[in-house]
Amino acid sequence: MASSVLYFSLDNSLILIDIPRSIEIAQGESSDTGCRIISSLPLEKPFPSVEPKSAKARARLPQASIKELLLQRHVQIALDEVQSKKYEGKWCFPRVTTETHSLKKFKKRLPQEVVSARECILIRNPSLLSTLTAVEGLGHCARLPPKSTALVGDIITTVETFKQSAPLFDLVIMDPPWPNRSARRKSSYETSYSPTDIHTLLSSIPISSHLAENGLVGVWVTNKPAFRDLLLQDLGLFDEWGIQFVEEWVWVKITNQGETICALDSVWRKPYEILLLGRKKCSVIVREDEIKRRIVFGVPDFHSRKPNLKEVFEKVMKMEQYEGLEIFARNMTASWWSWGNEVLKFQTDEHWINKTQVSPSSAQGWGLDICT
């Protein structure tokens, strides 16, 4: 079976994943009939340093906290272990890139249904096969993976539809639009510009009422301590959602030669992002020294494109029959719900290259359930 994972350590604490392949496999199509997603060229060497050069300027830089220093040390030990002992293969798979394929409207490949963007609130593909949907105003056809559901719209506007339609979920992943002065997201998830705004937005998501027993919630955070505190502090969002902090996954961004994209101790640019995992609270309390850390290495792709961790969760957490949800999603995942106003961002056919034509006989009878 095709896999996006190039390396797992024996204890599953060190993982090397190929980001484009993880998104392709998450579409739920076989390696023979599936499509390739268009990606950026893999980074061959680290970015030039943006750190201050003079001693006077460096002296004004904020000092790293003890927690940050320990994290950097942990990442360095993990990278040394993979480089020196455990792994001798390539650091990413070959890519279909914008160097060889422009992002343009490709020939339609699958049966389509046309949906008005004004009515495109909840779309279900109940089929075991992928299908395409032509959405008015989108400009391109969007592919819907097998057994997937898309709730398209901003969180506040569509939350009532979610409450009425969504099941209980065993796994919830979200990548919130954290405030970021240097990278405002244009025509995307509306960026909140204060901790109060982002707290209000995340508080509006009914996690506790839609999380199954023993359910997991993973939240991507930036490296700003205030946003981590917003989730983990006493009476923070994890408490509000009824979950306790159990694991920390660190996505370390590397080149195709296995180097971090910048120095681990860089102040202005960090070569990692963090996924905080909480589990629905029960009688067993996880102490701080029991929180497990996993390191996920991956060569980055286009900006904002995170690795799809479906395959990793299913192996590491031994998940088989389960309900999955991604909030603030930018692509869809087979058998999961995807919720947000950019759900179809990387599902449109301009981002994909067809590997083989789907036979007409196998394409009969595909349909969508569309609710407004």
C-alpha cells in the first residue's frame, strides 16, 4: 500500500513524512487511479539568515526561554539520531511542481454536479469514489474525496449548521488563523488581530458537545507563547473544551538534504511548528512529565500547506473506524468532515494532475447530497 511516511522510529516518536504525498493519499484514491497535487520545488538548502549581524543588535534580541531551549535540544537530538543512525533514504518523494505544470484549469475528469456558491453550505459525497463539483464563483471544479463532507463558509456563519448536522468526532484537527503581522492571509480565513478576537472565534466552536468519548483534538499553534497559553493555561480553551493536554507533535521543516530550513536557535524565523494534542477528560489525569513529544520531519511545500496527518494518526493512535474533522481546512480528506471557508482551496482541479483517466463505466451513478 502506498504511504506518505518515509520513516517511523520503533517507538513512533520520530516520523519523516512527505507533505504532497500525504495530501494525495488522504484523497482516498488508489495509487493507480489517483492524481498528483502540484507542489513547490523542495528546498535544497537553508534560507539565508535574517538574524541581526552586529553585536549591539544581537544584544537587544529577546532571550530564549528554558522551555524553548529544551525543545530545540530535543529536536536536535532527534535530527542527529535520524541522520546518523536510523535513516539512509531520501528526505522527500519526487514532486509535480509549478516548474513543469502551471496552475491552470485542467480538463475535467470526473462526473460533476453544479452548485451555487451562495447555496454551497453542506456538501456530502456518499460514494466510495471521488467526484468533481463545479461551484459557481470558484472558477474551477473541486474534487470531493470518497465519503467526505464539506461544510463551506466562515465558522461563525455556519456554526448552527454544524451543530445540527455534525456527528460526534473521535479526532478533530484545526489550524486557526492566529494573528501574524508578517504574513496576513489575503482572501483566506479572516485573521483575528488580538488574543481576545481569536479566543472568541475558537470559543464559538462546539468542541465539547461534538467530541466522542476518548476523542482527540489537535491544534496547530505558532511559536508565540501567548497563543500556547491561550490553549493550555488554567481555564484556557482546552479546559473550556473539556480536554487535557496529552501530546506535543513538532513539525520540523527540513530541506531535501535533511537540514533544518534555518538555525534551530533563530529568533525571527523558527524551523518548526507545533501541534498540541488534547484528549477528552476522564478520571485519569496526565501529569506534565507524562506528556509525550513526537517529532515529525517534512520538507515544506507551498505556504500554509500543512502535512495531512491522517495516515500518521491511524498508525500511531491505532485508529480504525472513527469520525474525523478538520476545522479551518484547506483541503479535504476521505471519510472526514472539512469545515471552513477555504475547504476547497487545494481541491480545485487547477492544483491536480491526472495520472490515468477514470473509465466511464466506473463513473456511473456518482452523486452528491447538497444541503443549504
